[in-house]
Amino acid sequence: MELLVASAIGILTAAGIYLMLRLRTFPVILGISLLTYAVNVFLFASGRLTVGAPPVLRDDMTVYADPLPQALVLTAIVISFGMTAVVVMIGLGAFLGSNDDHVDDQPAGSEDRT
């Protein structure tokens, strides 16, 4: 199971970096989202992958799941949702302002005169 989770983290990271290197706004936003998903899965896996274990240790339990990574992932999901909404609005505003969604778009007629 650890190999499957590690492979999923690697694939999400690679796809996120690839999409972030594109020169369009929407693939960059998707790349950032994939990277946040990769970080969330990594944080969740850092708390030991246990199936069917309670998150709180009681007297009769010997195996439990660490609740701290679960709380961190829940907080990260909320933060990433808010940041994705902000980035989408910034990208939409840039697209509507210039009718182009290139990330490194320069205004017409402005050349580097150094």
C-alpha cells in the first residue's frame, strides 16, 4: 500500500510541475491544484497508514491513527480551496483585461529597450 501511495504522490507532483511550466493561465491553476493534492496526500500518509484504527487511544486499544495529520490535511483542503478561488479570479481578470491567457503576456508595442 505504501508503494501505491508513494507512486500517487510522485505522479501528482510530476503532473503538477509539468502543468505549472505551461504558458497558459488555466494549466498553471490546475498544476497548483495538483501540487496541493500531492502535499495533502503526503501529509496524510505521514501519520502512518492504518485501516480501521480509531484516531484516539483508549485503554483497550493498542493501535491508533495519528489525528494530527488528519487535522492538518483538513485545514490544508480548506486553505487550498480558498486560494484556488483567488487564483481563478485573478486569472479571469487578467484574461478579460487582455483577451489572452498567456502567463508572460506583455502589452502590445512594449519591447525591451535596454
